[in-house]
Amino acid sequence: MVKFSKQFEGQLIPEWKEAFVDYWQLKKDLKKLHLFNNTNNTPNTSTTSLPKYIFSSLRNYSPFGHQHRHHGPIQVHTKLASSSFNGDMYETELLDQFSDTDATKEFFACLDQQLNKVNKFYRTKEKEFMDRGDSLKKQMEILLVLKSTFKEQQSKAGSSHGSKEDQSISCTFSNEEDSVRSRPQQEELQDTTSTDELERIEAPFSDSPGAEELAKSLQMKREDGKFRTLSGRVINCQGKNLRINIPLTTPSRTFSAISYLLREDLLNQSSRKCGPEGGNIHLNKTNLHHAEKMIKGGFIELYKGLGYLKVYRNLNMLAFIKILKKFDKVTEKQILPIYLKVVESSYFNSSDKVVKLADEVEELFIKNFAEDNRRKAMKYLRPSQRKESHAVTFFIGLFTGCFLALLAGYAIMAHVTGLYRPHQNSVYMETVYPVLSMFSLVFLHFFLYGCNILAWRKTRINYSFIFELAPTKELKYRDIFLICTMAMSTVVGVTFLHLTLLTKGYSYAKVQDIPGLLLLGFLLILVCPFNIIYRSSRYRFLCVIRNIILSPLYKVVMLDFFMADQLCSQVPMLRSLEYVACYYITGSYKTQDYGYCMRTKHYRDLAYAVSFLPYYWRAMQCTRRWVDEGQTSHLVNLGKYVSAMLAAGAKVAYEKDGSVVWLCVLVIMSSAATMYQLYWDFVKDWGLLQMNSKNPWLRNELMLHRKAIYYFSMGLNLVLRLAWLQTVLHSSFENVDYRVTCLFLASLEVIRRGLWNFFRLENEHLNNAGKFRAVKIVPLPFHEVDEED
């Protein structure tokens, strides 16, 4: 049977761990009390049932027996807190039979502290979710009015002018010259979710809360002209205004926002010439769709947060019951019925606002987003976890065995034929080996990612929330291991077959298509549109790659720059991919002219670009985040990738030229970039090297119990960051081709990245836990602008 402490730790919300009952501290205090009782009772008797005898004697002969029967061993007093927000405070008074026991006083002091902490946190989160629920309900009312008005205008326009897809509704307003500043709600979003630049379209909103009066205040009329944004302007209509905020997460919205700003400047200039007159705002179907999507996401996150709060209440209630039972067992006092009444009547257990709000959210979601289909709504509100199959584990073992057997056979045959000896078989090493090394680096990296997921799960790091992964579509570590073993079995099997054909006397011209077909097959699987082989994950991967390539135009989220960092460790793989693509696209494989791409100037220029690209993409992401959030730390991070670009360029130039001048440039650039990267790894990404930490040279909060792991990881990261010295020292394995040495060093960099990944997400998780951030705060589309702003 699983102990409650492990069950409690496994079910609590990781980001709220500090707000839960400190069950382990209460157990420590209870253990002290147990040792204290045993120490005091040992000299008086030699029987095994001494504690029972002593406590029963105290109950029978205590002069305060009548008082204890009336009041019990303890009395819990309720004190009014300094503010109504904190609620009542509880303090336990020990009666005379407990008055001389310091361990008992410490236990009840800690118990009262935990109860007050739980009540305070529950009030805080309840108020937060209630406020968010009220905002979402208002947003829903506004959206319903705008959608109904839009449909009316569409029906009128369809009857008179025919149907048009890009129709819009317009709202009259009067213009003023006062500037509008950011709302406090937007400032809160900047602190929690690093808000985007917002595309702002404003429309008037009346004082009346009802939907009918709201519809009356919106003076709608259809107009064929273009629409404009009014960012930074106060639009008055019956004393209040409405602002529609659509995040600039795609290039189309970014470009449209820029065009809106240009139109705004032109319209403002014309309005100054013609005088202040009324204007119109047009809300088209696309804007309403984006607003509806944002509100839907807000309801989903709110419902998830309410579910977390229910779990928080139930687990804490169970923890109080368990620890009080243990106390009664140790002391043989009837404390559980007395204190449990206080816990049951406390705010976190007696309040029913969360349950009512959850029911209301369900009703609204079913009605407005699921077409009155409860089952459809529950797929969004309560997504079911994908069940793990034993077949996956079976096939992991099967393909692992196949991979090891094929790899052993390939290694023996390569050793017998002497493929990897220097200058032994240049055609094979220049044409086939890059394909093998490329797949080896990719799936080694993927395998390490699976190990990362396994480690994150063991340490209760909520990587799904950090990466914003859908619980029904995310890859589990078993799925990743299956993909890696299956893919590498295929790759090694094909290369083994290719080498077997060569040893049997087949010419390169007959078998050189095989590596190219292997690469083409994997690319076709990656872009396959059919629902096979983890289509949702493949689609998500392609979207992330698209976001990285067009990084200045897309909003940068955690998964995007995390993947871009992985690409920075895969520069050798990208260069191998570039060469293999050139070799097969130009048709050089037909004549085995593997030196053609090397002789082409365009290819050599492209080699520079490939070495720069991952760092350039990452630098552009830092630039976009600086534009969105305005934090100078992103500019400092940008400098790290600029230094890495300079070091990569110096390395490519030195490999091409080999002169002493470029060697000096390489040493200087690489040394500066390495120091820069090490500082950022340890201090910023991992959050270590804190001088005032209780853990020397680490940080206060550690997810791993053994500190030596952190020190070892820091040393290993330092050593692996210096792998560029091989370029200077020209070191290689004896009697082995230099390409094998390059693959080994590239694998070390991939391993370093896998180590970096764990501590990077650990630091991100601790930042979320420090702010008790367990659900996303979705920016809402409609914001009121007060007249005084």
C-alpha cells in the first residue's frame, strides 16, 4: 500500500506545492513528540505497553478530568485578521495536561500556521478566479451582441447587395486628442505571460450591464470603406469605450497592424485639417473569430484553474485528517474530532463559490462553444489522458534489440573492410557517412529529449504547462523511445544493406540511390498529411520550425526558443544535410563526383549561412521578445548569440584558410563566446551561482536532493563548452578518419544540450512555482477604457 506522503506528493499541483499543507514538517514535529514521550516514559517501567499504561493512568487520575471532559484537551480560538482579505486566524490553546510539553506546542503552532496558510491562499486564488470569471462573462455578453449584430448586417447586406465574405460592422465614435495608456490588466499580463504587441481596434461601450442596453449603445451601420485602428486615442460614447485587442502572433496580423498604423497617421493628418469629426470602426468576421477563440481559451484555462483549486481543497483536507489521526495514535488523545470541526468550518472547506462558478462555466461553454453538446464540451474542459499501451513497451524492446544487432553487424563489417581508416575509402565517407551521422545526431538528440521528459516527470516538473502542450496530443517518453529505436533500426539496417551490397561487388553507381531514398522517405513521413505516425506531433514540429524561420514575425513562446536552442547544437547536422541535399539535387551521385559541391562557390557561401542560421534565428527571437516585452535582458541575450555567430564564422573561415591570422581570430572569438555562454548557462538559464543562497554556489530551491549533481553538471557543461579547442589542436582518434572524430565531438555537444535542457526547465518551473502560476492567463479581447484615462 502506498504511503499517504507519497500519494500526497504525487497528486498535488507542483506550482502550488509551497501553498499546500507542509505534511512532512508536521510529521517531523510529531516524531519529535513521539521521541519525547518515549524518553520521559522509559525510566518508569520495563513493560512493552508502558505508553498505554501511562496515558490511561493520566486520564483516570487527573485532577482536571471534569474540565477535560467538558472542554477537551485543546481549545481552538478564532482571531479576526488585520484585513478581511486574509480572513479569520486560528490559534490553538493547550490545556493543563499539555502545558509542559514543548513538542506538543510546536506541533499545534505549526498546525495552526498551516491551516491559516491554506485559508489565505485559497481566498487569494478564489478571488482571482472569481474576478476572471466575471470578466469572461462580460466578454461573452459583448461577443454575443457583436455576433448577433454582425449576422443582422450580413442578412441585410445579402438581401440588398448579395452575400459577401468579407463584410464588417462599423461603430460610430467621436475623436479626442488624449492618449490612452496601458490598462492595469495588460500590465498584469506583462508580468505573467509576457504580452504581445496588440492590434487595437476600438468600439464604444455603454454603462448598462445588460446585453440589450449594450446593443442599443452600439450604433451599427454598414460601410464599404476600409477600417482603421485607433491605438492611443480615446473614443467617447455615453461615457465609456471598448477596446478590442488581438495579439500579433502571426505575420499577417503583424503586417496588418503596421498598415493600420500608417493609415491611422494619414487619417489623423486629414482629421486635423478637416476638424474633429466622427469616425467609424469596422469589425469583420476574422476579428470576431479571433475574439471568440480568445474567450474560449480563457474559459478553458479558468475551468482548469477551478479544478486545481478543488484538488487543493480535497488534498489539504485529507492531509489534516491523516496528521491528526497520527497525533491521536501517538498521544492517545481524542484531538481529531475537536480540530477537525475547526478545519471543516474553515473558509477553504466551507466556501462553495468555486463549485458554483465551475458549474456556471460548464453551462456557458456548453451553450456557446459546443452547440449544447455536453460530451463535446467536456473534450475541451476535461481532456482525457491518452492511455499508455503495453504494446509500446514491447516494441521498444523489440526495436532496441534489432538496433543493437544491426549496429554490431555494421561495426564488424566496417572494421573488416577498413571503412573508417584515414584515406581508406573516400567515396563512402564523403557520400554515405554524412547520411548516417546526420540521422545519428538527430535521434540521439531526440532520445535525450525522451530522457529529459522521464526526468521531468520523476521530479514533478510540469513541462507540459511550460511548453503549452495539449495533454491528449503530447508525446510521452515511451513514444519518443519507440520512435528513436524504430528509426535507428531502419537507418542502421539500410546502411548495413548498402555496405553488404558494396562488399559483394556492386558498384557505387548502382547502390548510391539507397541513402538518398532513405532520407527522402523520412522527409515524406515528416510531411505526410494522413493521420498516421503521430500526425499531431509532426504538425506541431513543422509549425515550430516555421515560427523559428520567420521568428521576427511570429510571437515567441517557450517552445519556439527552446527548439531554436536545440538547433544551435545541431550545426554539424545541418551542414551534413546541406551537403547531402547538394549531392543528390545536383545529380552528383550519378557520377560519384562528391567534390562538385565543394568546388561550387554558392555552396561554400551557403556553408557560412548554415553555420550562422541557428544563432541568427535565436537572435531574431530575442529581438522580437525585446520588442514585445521591453526587457533589456533580451538584448543582453541577443549579444550572446551574436558572439556565437562571430565564433562560428571564424571557425568556418579557419577551416577554409588555415592561416595563423584566422587561428588567432578563432581563439579570441571562441573564448569570448564561451565565457559569455557559460555565464548565461549558469546564472540566467539555470539560475545557479547565487551568492547568498543557502546552498553554496547554487540556488535556494533545488528539485534534486543531491547537490553533487549540480556541481558535476556545471563542471561537465564547462568541459563540453570547450569542445571547439579540437579545431585548434587538430586532435583525432588514432587510425580513425577525422569525420568520426567530428561526429564524436558533435555528439558531445548534443549530450551537453540534453543536460542543459533539464536544468533550464527546472529553473523555469521554479519561477512558475514562485509565482504560484499553474494556469495560463489568456489575454481577453475586449477592454474598457475609462474617460479619465
